[in-house]
Amino acid sequence: MAIKIYERLLELMEAEGVKTLFGIPDPSFFHMFVTAERRGWQVVAPHHEEAGAFMAEAMWRMTGIPGVVVGNQGPGVANLVPAAINAAKENAPVIFIGGQRAQIAARRVKRGRIQYTPQYRYFEEAVKYVAVIEYPEQTDEIIQEAFRQALSGKPGPVYIEVPMNTMQADINPQPVALPASYRLLHQPAAQTAIDQAADLIRQAERPILLIGQGAFTARAHVALADLANTLQCPVIHTYPISSYLPGSEERTFPCGFSPAGARAVSESDLVVAIGTEIGEPVHHGTGGHWAERDENRKWIYIERDPDAFGVNRHIDVALLGDLRDVVPQLNAALANDKRELPEYVKALINEHADNRESYLAKAPSAVTPIHPGRLMIEATKALTPETVFVRDGGATSIYTWTYAQNRPWDSVWNQNFGHLGTGLPYAIGAQMAVGKDRRVVLVSGDSAFLFHTSELETAVRKKLPVVCIVACDYAWGVEVRGYRGMLGPDTPETEAHWGSQLRLDKIAEGYGAHGEYVEREEEIGPAVERALASGKPAVVQIPIDGTANARDVPGHEEYSTWYNDFFY
């Protein structure tokens, strides 16, 4: 029996586990949206296509299933382009689907075509795969190739364009193929390489695990926790502390942002790198804290992309494969090699704890406006490991690295591209992914939060109880520091001085969300607890000391070393 192409698209995506569609309804997708809802999909219309793409990206991060977002011809697709660039840098396999006028418009000689541009060209430099479904019979092969490209090797976004004449066409479909018939589902490493890696681990006296964002977006928490539990070694994150593996919280250190982390790195004799690019934040594994003993340190690297090996540094054992397959292989090889917690690791744990206490003391109490470090301390005390912790903003994100009191299993933020404004959409997508089982809390700076404040209405409409804690310095916080450092005290626009007339709590209430405005530190914790208890989307607005937010950013000296070749 013949069906429409828009229904076939849904069938093909369902085969990949997709059941959520983000996008603003418009003629290109009217029928697709209605049909998706009838098939039991979640259909979410954001207020901006870019925000919808961030929501889709967050669902990928929390489920391991690619997110799908659509944009209508012309401006809708144009709004997706920045999010596609972001997804590429974040290695997120978001499926971008663009609407387009009937294909005949692309062949016309006459000018003045309304809302027509060669859209696919905008994506060619950013994404892994671009295709236009010109003929209905191409639908299956192009959608399947899109998922194959998005999920093979290093994950990344793809763009598929569906002209309206194709979207409304009829097709007599074959049974939907299973993903295993057109793409690689499992990629274990060669057993010889696993054996070599296990031997290196057994010989190592001071191994460390270097864990990147990819290890968590792969949803490999259990296997990684088992490996960390076997090795009983320090866990170092590529970036400062983000997500924690259950059982290894106390021995998880930020490299460079903690003396214990720096010492664990410099004294290590083996690195097992998982889900990381070994890039600038770790000085390519050769400089900074890694330079000491580099000639004697061995490296094991688990990576899906064969082109990644040997680029930034020499690798002793390359484990080419999907970490979801390779880490269990490694665990099996080390099943009889579980270690006891070494004394030197206990010393590092104590050193890190002392360092954290010294930093907490630098966040003064009983001052107005509130010090940003004190805000982080008070706002995160009530958060549990199950809480999905979302970050956004410059200085605000950096403050969470040092002062946040929670140890989340999942932390979602824009670490590779640094795109501000992702926080609220990420929180919405994450809350959709975890449903009612877990809560999602965003900590954001005000400048970042204002990018997509309208998505509060989306959260209210979809009954998503995300809690947004917004640190307000009424300025472009971390840029103030840079501006003053380069050009002196005159900082036009960087310190916009929009001031206390900005009431995000009232904006939240206007959307139908819960709002709180807090100016005293002892009120922060109760306000966050009330926001969580409300069961509604919520905004807790907290004015902070703008001077401290710009001047006292913790670990700024270490952070600046990542950019040692920034201008070259």
C-alpha cells in the first residue's frame, strides 16, 4: 500500500530508536508533525530552531540516540546553521532535516524566488553528510546513509533536505531495514591490542584514567565505573570536573585546576585515555603538567576514529573501536587484577580535599551582593548525584568547576565550542530524555540565559520541571576581565549596566513558571528547594558581585594556558 514520504521518514527514524521531533510547524512539515503525534512521538515546537537543535543535542547526550530537528525553507533552515556548527564541534550526531520549495525552483532561470536559497551549501563545511532527496525512491538509502555517517567513526551531525514535492509524494515501501543491515553497530578492538593494553596496565605503578566528554555521551557509565573500580587510580577529566563515575568521586581530580590533579598527572606512568581528543585543555598530553616524565609515560588510547591516533602525541597501544565495546573487553581482560586503593592515591584525595576547603574559604559569606563562589556553594548543596547538572555561561561555568558541592553522574554543557545560550535548551532536552525519574538543574549566567529565555514557555507547555539558577552580574562577566586586561577600565557594552530592573523571576512567572528572587546567601538553598518542590519550570535569580565575577574567576591562569597559540 502506498504511503507518503513524510510517513516513510518517520518509519525509518523509528528503526533507529527516534521518537521525538523538534521543529517549528510550517507547511513543509505540517503532515509530518500530525502523523508523528498519531504514531506516539513527542513533538516539540521551540521558539527558535537553534534552540530546538540544542534540545535535540541534549537528548543525544542523555540517551545515545541521535536527536532530530527540522527547519522550514528559508529562515527556518538558516536558523539551524549555527546549531549545526556547534553540533559538529561537540561531536553530536544531530539529524538536521530542512524543508525546501519544490525541486523545480532550483532549476528555474527566472529570478526573485521567494524563500529559495541553495540551503544545503550552508551545511557542507560543517556536517559529515549532506543530501537532497530529489526522488521518492531515494528516501530509504539517503536516510540510512545519514544515520550511518552520523554514527560511524567520530559522531557528528548530518543535513538532509526534503523538497515539498518529494515530501508529499507517494511510495510503495519495502519493509523497513534494521540498522544492522546498513551500518556498524558494534566495534570491538582487536584482541591482541586488548592483551597489550592489559599487560601495560598490570605493569603500571601509577596509572590514571583520562576521561573526556565522549565517555559520558556514550552512556558507558557502568562499564567505566567498573574499570575505575578495578584500577583504583586517579580519574582525570579532559576538562575540569564535569560528570562523576559512581564509586570514584573522591579520586576524581581536575588536571591543572587542582594541585592533586596536576601531581597525579605529572607522576603517572600510564594514561588510559577514553572519550577524549587529547587536545588543548590537556596540552596535547605533552606539555604543561604532562611534560614531566613524558618520555617514560605509556599511553593507551580508546578511539573510534583511526585518524586520531598519533596526531597530537605518540600512542603506545591504540584500541581502535567503540568505547562501549572496548571498555567491557578491557574489564574482562582485567577481571582478576583488581587493585587496592594505594597510599599515594589516599594522599591525593586528602590533598584535593584540603585544596577545595581552601577555595571554599575564598568565597566570603555575609556580603552583598553575593560572591559567585558562595552562590555555587549554597545553590548546589541540595542537589543529588542523580540530578542532571547543566551549565551555561563563561565565568559562571568556571565557578561551578571549583565551588559546586554536587557530584553529578551527568553534566551537560557546551565545552568544545563554548556556545552561550545552550543551557536552557539543553536542560529542556535533558529533562525530556530522563522523564520523571530524574530532575534537571541549570546553573547559568544571565547573559547566556537571555539568549533563549523564550524557551521557558516551551518548558511550561510541555510540563518539564527544569530548575534554572541564574547568577546575575548584569554584564558579560568573563569578558569584563579580558576587556580590562587589554584596554583598561573603560568597558562599553561589556558591562551593559542593564541592572536590577531585569527581573527574570517575573519573566518566569509571566510564562507560567515558578519564580524566585534571592539577595541573601542564607535564602539561596531554601529558594532552590522550593523551586524543585514546585514541580514546575522554575527560575531562581541571584544578583552577584560583578567585580568578583570578573576578577576572581578560579583557575583562570590554568585556563589561559589552553590558548597559548590562540593568535597563531
